[in-house]
Amino acid sequence: ATALVREGGVHAGGLGSTATLTASRSILDAADAGTVTLNVSATNLVLVGATGVGTDPTLDPDDEFVVGIGQIDTAVTNLAGFGGTGGFALANTGALTIATVGTVIGVSAVTGDIDVRTSSPLTVNAAVTSANDITLEAGAVPDLDDCLDALTINAVVDGHNVNLAAADDVTVNDTVNALENLRIVAGDGVTINDFVFAGELATITTGAAGFGANAYADDAACPNSLVFGPGGGIFADDIVINVAADITLGILKAVNTVTVTATGVGSDIFFGDVGLGVQGLVIAGTSVTLSAADNIFFQNSVTTPLNPGDPQAFIVAGTLLTMTADANVDAVGAIAAPEADALTTADIFAPVVVASAATGIAYRGQVDSLVSATTTVGVGTA
């Protein structure tokens, strides 16, 4: 049967309490459409519905998550669930961890979207999987500028389209796989410490609005850069990164194009970071476009490279590499290795390389332009 959770709902009292709801069909919010009422409060929550949890196609015919339409509203600490053939939709108040509760591991569905949002930090410590779309979002509305509304991925996330968002930071510490598109949106910073995959387009945007009506902004007190840690990389048909701060690149590999833009005032693009054990590798079947408000550096440290003699920046573009420093046209911006480290080099392979900078261009490595169409604008050597 279908379980209807009414206003007043289920409240399991006491620290460490567990509420378990199981239905042979669906588990739905019985409140009127368009209202948000607390359905369940507990420390641990398990929701299992064979044909869906918090999803009702009669209220939600476009299969799009709308707050107050069908989803289960909770105030819990740990969550596990299974949405069967209908998907899983839940909105939580307070910090939430997707975990293993009893014998139920993480949140999953055979088919149907998974949509889990919380008004505070969201931590994924157990797998989230579905053949359909997955949305995970952490963020108070309005954003409290406390740097705490973070989404942390510590377990596999695997879906058709995958959307990850946070009012403050998004950190990826385990594999994320999107059969089609991957979208990462953060009000502040993003850290990629593992491989993420997209069958079509992968995008990362910071200082940007979240999903739906959630309006996020860059908090001045919070770290707001994009950083790739050891083992961090993006693999997709196309990759688009637009960050309102510094970018430290790891591995970017695209079948078609890679576009990386550091838009914030004074923002730089760095290839790798010796201190983090990261080497910058960018490979695209057609074009690579790099644009920084200030500088493009081929290392993020003046210490000895990871492997002396190896390039710290390695760029391959099938048709065209375009690099623009001083994109904000304030006469500050170079394309260079740190002057204090003569061992730092950039190896570049592309039929056409177009590079422009206000104050200098110095690769200190191998530039292999098959048609000798390298263009440099500014002071320096290529």
C-alpha cells in the first residue's frame, strides 16, 4: 500500500532514535500541495518505498522537484532510503548525512530522480545511485555567510544527470559519474579530490545561484577558489569551468573542448601545485581556451617540481589553444612560470597557439605548433 505521512508526522524521540518507514508502494507527504510541513523527526531515518519516496507524478507531472510538492520534509541527522521505481525526494532542516542505517546503504532508486536537499551541511558517506537524475544540495535560504553550508561527497554518486550544489563549498572526495551532464554549483569554492565523469558536458560554476529559487553568492569570508587535489580530475565530452576566484588545475580531459575562466578581480589560473602533489594536465580533442583576470602560471609553487625535468603544465589541443592573461584589461597579467624556478616548464602541443598577456609570456618548455602559427602579444619569450 501507499503510506501517507501527515502533518504532525512521525517523531522518534531521544538521542540516537531511529524511524523506519516501509511501503509496498509509495511513501508520500499527505499535506496539501504547495505547503511545507514537518513529516519526520529523528536521529536516524530509513525510508523505503517500492514505487517512490516523496514523489507523486500526479502532483509533479514534469518529474521536477518543487519544494512543498510531494517530497518528505524532515529534521533528521542520518538518512538512508530506497525509492524503487519512482525515485526519492526529501527536504531536510539542519545538517544531514546520507549514511548506512541498519541494513539500508545510502540513497538509491532503480528508476526515478533522486533529490535530497538540506538547509545546512549535506555529507554523503554512502552511495547515491539511480538510472535517472540526481540532485544533492546544501544551503540555507537566505545564505547565512557562515561558510558552513557545504556539500561533501565521500561516497560514489552515479546517475544520468548529476547536479551538486552548495551555498558555500562543494568538496568531491569520491567518484562522481553522470551518464549525460554533470553540474557543480557553489556560492564559494570547489575542491575536486577524485575523478568525476560526464558522458556529455561537465560544468563548474562558483559565485553563482543554486538550483531553483535558491540564490547563493560569493561570501567574502569563505575560501572561494577551485582546487584539484591529488587524484582529482574531470573527464567529459566538453568541460566548462567559470570560477570567480583562483583556479588550481589538475587533470582535465575532454573529447571535444575545454574552457577555463577565472573571472574574479586578481584571479589567476595555476597548473598544478607541488605542495599538494598535483600536476596540471589539460587535454582536448579540439580546442582549449584559458582566460584569467590576471595571470596564467604553469605552477603554483616555486619549489622543486614533482619530477625534475618533467613539465608541470602539459597541454594538448587538437586544433587550437587560446590563452589570455589580463582578461580584465588592467595591465596586470602574465603567462609564465614562477621566475624563481627555472625547472618549471610547460609542454604545449597544438596546431595553433594564440597567447596574449599584458606583462610577459614565458613557457620555458616545449611548444610544438605543427603549423607554426604561434602568436604572442606582450613582452616575453615563447
